[in-house]
Amino acid sequence: MVKPQLILILGDQLTPGLSALAAGDPARDVVVMAEVAGEASYVPHHPKKIAFLFAAMRKFAAELREAGWRVAYSRLDGPDNAGSIPGELLRRAGEHGAAEVIATQPGEHRLHAVLEDLPLKTLILNDDRFLCSPGAFAAWAKGRKELRMEWFYRAMRRQTGLLMEDGKPEGGKWNYDAENRKPASANLLRAGPLRFDPDAVTQEVLDLVADRFADRFGRLEPFWFATDRAGAEAARDHFLAHGLPGFGDTQDAMLTGDRFLNHAVLSMYLNAGLLDPLDLCRRAEAEYRAGRAPLNAVEGFIRQIIGWREYIRGIYFLQGPGYTASNALGADRPLPAFYWGAPTDMACIAAVVEQTRDEAYAHHIQRLMVTGNFALLAGLDPAAVHEWYLSVYADAYEWVEAPNTLGMALYADGGVVASKPYAASGAYIDRMSDYCRGCAYDVKAKTGDRACPFNLLYWDFLLRHRQRFQSNPRMAVIYRNWDRMAEDRRRATLDGAAAFLSRLDGARPQK
């Protein structure tokens, strides 16, 4: 009798065509899925993320059973749950007499190492849901002095044919980002993301999460995420019809009273495997071809998926397991308590953290230019910032979070991702948001007690790292502006920054 193989399906691999499933045989093999304490707790994940994944996993398991698979599913509160992925694989191997495991490549190095250490024969297959494999990215990167996303993105456009006409980019330009940086105005008619009422399966999970993870940062309810493929596809279609037409112009904008603007809020579904990236891009392209969405919006949306998303994953696997220890700037300040919801007079930080607590979501500029920019300027410990981002967002997995945090936001990788630090004063936040209007600080003030901390810390950061950055052509003019300032203003700026930093305290998670 041929022994069954175990087909491991992780919580972010909820795709019927997954390579591990394609390599298995429903008549012989056993699918293993498990809600385990180890995965729910290796960082303090937002309760909404845990609930989303557990509910989606339970529904995907039911989908597989309907398709004819035997599924060994472990609930978090199951009496025999081993508490970890390897523990559950070994338990199921004993139950079913299996000696081999088939898995699709995990999105985190730690899980890959766990699978390789199993005392079972384990085959780890490429995750072909992505358009560029780690091997293909390494081949693209070989011999390049700089691994810039723009050049990778153009290669991906050629590979997929998206927004291409006779080998040339649609409209004559590869990138319409310059048209996508407008501030937003309040608009009560914006549709926002599609919301779903919890069904019985989801409510059961919500009750479990409320009981087991009540001490976590983040509000579990109201819970409105889709938790199955049909819901994710409905959310996709809703965005394409209502959000995509206005997505481009204001994709970098931030408004206190509008947490979503025209953003898709689809990344959690995409990253969990409930949506297909190429299909999503083709549908967005079809909206442009049909005249229902402008080119700058569609190009910007497609660039985030086949450009940035694929590029970031390529960087993660190219750099290897040591990447998360990156700290090129030697930053070591503890994460301030306001990242976990403690009070702060900085209106922009307060707004983004409150939104993160409530929604397990913030869009890319809120993450990069508010919480990320502050962490860069203040010299916060990259490891602590990395763990925070991985903890608090529903779409966060290490492959996508680490390069965005350590590379793009913090420059901790020394320039692998970014050609220069994404450092900005309060003027950028004021231009792209309405946060500054009700702030206790004055964004126009450059020195003094009411000066915006971003203004003070901006120069403090640049001066701390002058030796590294002053020869960068894109930053040399900034240092010349500093040198032309009056000495008393320079001293007041640095004294103000030192006084502000001295008041920061360490992190205390807040419910």
C-alpha cells in the first residue's frame, strides 16, 4: 500500500492551484492545515489579522473537502493541538502513516528553516502564484550595481504585456507617478472598501480570538473583512468599479476623516492567496481599455502589484535570512509607547496609529511617510520597528514587510532598496494631509517649543549621518541649505531635537 504524503497549506496559501496541491493526489494524500499558537504569537499579531486568517483557513479547508481532498484541520482550541507547524506535521504523520511532506515555499525564512529541519522527507516547491521566482529575480539582479524597482518593473511589464502596445508602454511613459501626488479633499460620496457582516464561521472565530487574544494591540470589532474567495472577489470588483477611477491622483493623500480614500484595501486578500495578482492587474487594465479608469490610476495600481510587490519579495529572498538584522545607520532608540496607542501630541502619528489599531490597515504613504519617517528621523531600533509593522497590519508577512520597513522606510539595509533615505520634514505631511490643522505643534515653526518634531528631527537625522549622505548627489543640495542657515537657528534646531528625543520613552502596548 502506498503511503500518503502530507500536503502542508499555510494560512497565506489559500489558493486552489497552489503548487503543493498540484503535486499531490486527492485519492492518496492528506492536506494539513493548522491554527497554532506559535504562528499566532511569534509576534503579537493584530486580533483582526488572526481572525481573518483563521476564518479564511476554515473556509478554505471546507472548499478543499468539497473538491475531494482529505483535510486534517487543527483548530487553535483543539485538545491535541501541538501548538506549532512542525508539531502538527509530526502528529499528522503519525496518524496517517506518512513519511513525506510536500509544501509550497513559505514567505518567511524562519518557516522555511523549520520545514528543512523536519525529521520527515520534505519537498519545498516554488510558489508560482508570484510572477517572478526568487531564482528569476536573482538572475535579473546579477551584475547590477543598483537594484532599482523601476528597471525591474519595466521588465515585468514586458514579461506580462500589461499596458504595452507594440513593445512600448501605453501612453508613451512607463510611470505616471508624477500625476499621482495630489492632496485630497473630503468627499462623502467615496465608496470605500466593501464591507461584510460576519457569518457563523467567522463569528465563531471572532469569539475564539476575543477569548485568547484580548491583550493584543488592536480592536477586533467591528470586523468587516471578507473571509473567503467569493467575498474577496466581490471586494475586488467593488474597487475596480468605484475606487480605481479616482485611485491615481490622490493615492499618496491622507485625510483625518477618511481612512481609505480610493485605496483598494485588497492586499490582505492578495497576500493570503484569495486573489490572483496577474488576474487582478488584467482586470484593472481592462477598466482602462474600456474607458472606465484613467491611465495614471491603472498604471499606478499595476505598478504596486507587478512592480513593487514582486520586487520586494525578490529582495527578501535575495538578501536571505540575515536581512532582518540590518541596521546600517546604527539606530538603537526604543520604540516609543505611542506606537502602541499611548497619547501623543503629534496629530499625524496619533491618526495613523489610531487607524492601525482600529482597522489593521494603513495605506503605503501613512506607513512610509508618517510612522516610518518618524522612526527613521528619531533613530528607532530597526528590529523593534520591523516587529511592530509585522504585528499590526492584516496584510503583513515578512517577505513583504521586512524590505518595505528595513529598506524603504528606515534605510537600514544601507541602500539595497532605496537610493537615499525617505526622510522628510513636516512640510511633506502638511502638503499631503490635513493632519497638521489640528495639531498641538506648528508645522510652519522651525524652532521653539511648538516646532513640529518632524522639522527638528529632519535636520538632526541629516547631521547625524552627514558623512554617509553628503556625497549623495540627491542630498548634497540639502546639506548646502543647512550650511547657509544662521548659526543660532542651527543650534536651536539641534537643541530642540535633543530635547524632544530626551522625552521619548519605551514602548508599552495599549489595548
